[in-house]
Amino acid sequence: MTFMTIAAIYPMAMAVSNASAAVSYGGFAAPLIPIIGAIVILFVTAPVMEYARIASFAGGYYGLAELGFGISAGKFVGLFRLFYDLFFDTLTATAFAYIIYTTFYVLYNYSMPGIALIGLAIFFMILLYVFTIVKLEHAALINNIIQIIQIAILIIFSIIVIARTPFNSLAAFNPASAPSGVSGLMLGVILAGFLFYTGYGTPLYLSEEGKEPFRNVWRAIVLGVLITSIVGTVTIYAEVVGIGPSKLSVITSVLNPGISAYLPYVGIVGIGAFVIAAWLGQLMGGVSPGLGTVRDIYALARDNFFGERGRAYFTKMNKSNVPSNAALLNLILGILTTGVIEALMIFYYGLPEGAFYALFLSGSMVVAYWFILHFIADFSLTALYRKYKFPLFSLRNFFIGIISPIGAAIIFIYSFYMGYSSLPEPYFGGLIFVFISAIVGALIIAVSRHRGAKWESYISKTVQIKQDKK
């Protein structure tokens, strides 16, 4: 489960897209951003980790919303999460294709045609489907190996760079080294740093199949975030001192900053190993949340959200004891979403800009969906505490049930305002789509309830909430 968390966060991103974002805001102090970001993410996810200690539920976040706010809120979160899932599919599939595209572009100055990029993304979706229908133990074993390879390459390459560069300096850990000082650095943390870790929640969806989930899920989240933050800090430090303070703009302006930063130190053979690890890591970076998507569909179907026929179809298990029909639905919708976004971006902006926009448009939409999902989930724990008459003003409950949700809400609202207040196209259009999908989702829930939908609540029937009166 820890490696599933790491896979969803995707360590290699720390050398590529995350490095660009960190340097854009933090300059030479960019290594501080993943450190502070990890602290912030652990703070805002405290309610979700507490939920993992009291419930084991394949539907993830929507179980917490259901326990706190009732069955309609729960099913809304489950449905809304599916939109998040689809654009996460698009994000990871496009990133997989984009890594291959930028590798050929940077190393050989070759720009592959748009149809090839879309084909690579669809190939990725098929691979994702294969991993979601095999035995979970087999997928997990392969994932463990790939994550170890990713982490090893990042750490080894970073050590080589740090040992050979003349630019090593503790100034990289001084907030004053950021272009706009401490305020600019913290803006970078809010807009980029803690969002590096948005895939952390995968273990929630695997909890019903996990060993000792009440003990292991929350620990896997904490360990996954901490390990990735350490790897990210070392990686970004190696990149900024490898390039040098006077050339930091290279990291923010090239298509693949990881290749540009490491190439002078590890050579073309080393870059080959880096690229292969990045491809494999990006594959598992899609598989890990994809496993959660399949289980979200399964949990909704088990609760009769799609009707009796839907329940029979989407809860059907294959020989590997996996809901393969739910995985097939994810494949079909993922290919459609990915193909439409990439085709539109390439049509309007051409290459390489269209590939870039397809990647970051889907990424910005995933972030917006995540803000809303997390906002509801955090306050669901507060509602749950009130419903079950937990002593809200005991020190532990006050922090988890009140301070963390309010603090998270402040961070989310501020991030939303700062990140989206002057959003250009195509990102603004993506944000509008997020709001429209929220409204449509709420209408679907309201109309279904008005028509007497016979939904069930598996989590309400199975959870046993024990309260500490201390």
C-alpha cells in the first residue's frame, strides 16, 4: 500500500513537471517546496487518515461523506470522483505519451505527429486496463519493483550530480533565496508544493482487500508522502545545483528538465535508464489510481447506484477476483476522454503546444476536482463526530475534526483563488467544465432521490465506530 501511494504521486514527476513548478516559484530555494508541501498535505489529510482508522471501504472518499452527511452526499462524492478519475486517466496517459514525445524532441530534435501521440496515450490506457484486471497481488508486486527502480535511479543520479557539481550550497534551503523571498516561496507551496501529492489516497480504495487495513492504510499514506518528499527534495536539489543558480530558467523552459539537468553528468546511457524508469513509473502512476477508479465503480454498483442490472454487471468478478466489467468501463471512458482532449488541444494549438496543453489542462482539472472532493471529505469527519457525539473539544478530536478541516478549507480557497483568478485558456474552460459537472452531478442525485432511487449504504451497514471518551 505504501508503494501504491508512491506510485500515484509518481516520484519521477519530481524531476520533470514538479521540478519546473518548484523552480518557477522557489528559484534556487525550490527544494524547500516539496518539504513544506508534504507537511501541508499531511495536515489537510488528517481527517481522511482518521477515516482510514475506522472504516475499510472500496469506495474511498464517498464512504466518509456518507457517514458524515448521509447517503445523497455520499453518492454525489462517489459520482463526482468518477469525473476526477477520468481526467486523472487523461493526465497519466498524456504524461506517458508526453515523456516519449519530449525524449525524442530533446535528444534528437524530432517531433512525432499528433496521431502518434494520441496512439501512445490509448496504448497506455490499454496497459492500464490489463493491470486492473489481473490479480491485485501481481499488480502490486510489479508496482513494488518499479517504484524501487524509480527511487534508486533518482537517488543515485542525484548523488552523482551533487558529487560533481561546483554549485552545491545550503542557500537552496534558505527561503530568502526564492525570487520573491518567503512570500513567493509559500505561494509556490500553496499553488504547487502540496499538490505534488494529490494521488496519495489510492490505499483508501484498496482497503477492503488489504491486510489489517485499519492499521496499514493511514500508515501507507504517511510513509508514501514522506518517502516521496525525501526523494523529491534530493532530486530537485540535484537539479538546481546541477544547472547552477544563473541558469535556473532552463528547468522552467525546456520540455523535459530532468533530461536536461542530468544529461551532462550521467551521459546518454544514463539518460536512457532514466527515460525507461520514467515510462514504467508513469505507467504505474496511472495504474495505481486506476485501481481505485475500478473499485469506486464497483462500490457504487454494490450500493445499487446503477440499478439492479448495473449492480449485477459492474460487481461481477473475473477469475482474478477483480471487477473486470468496472475496469472495462474505465477503459472505454478513459480512451474517449483522453482522445477528445488531446485531439482538441492538438487541433487548436498544434505540436508541441497541444501536447503540453493536453497534459496540463487535464492536470488543472484534476486539481480542481481534488479541491472540491477533499473539502467535502474533511468536513464529513466533523459531521461524523457530531453525529456520533464524539467529544469535539478533546485535544485530539479538536485538531482532527475542527482545526484540520478549517485549515484545509482556508488553504483550498486561497489556492483556488490564487491559482484560478486569472486563468487563461484553455485552463479556464476546463474549470468551467468542473463546475458544470458538479452541478450536473448534484442534479442527477437530486432527481434520482426524488424518483425514489433505492440506493443502499454498504459502509453504514458494516462500519463500527468506537469513540474515545477521554
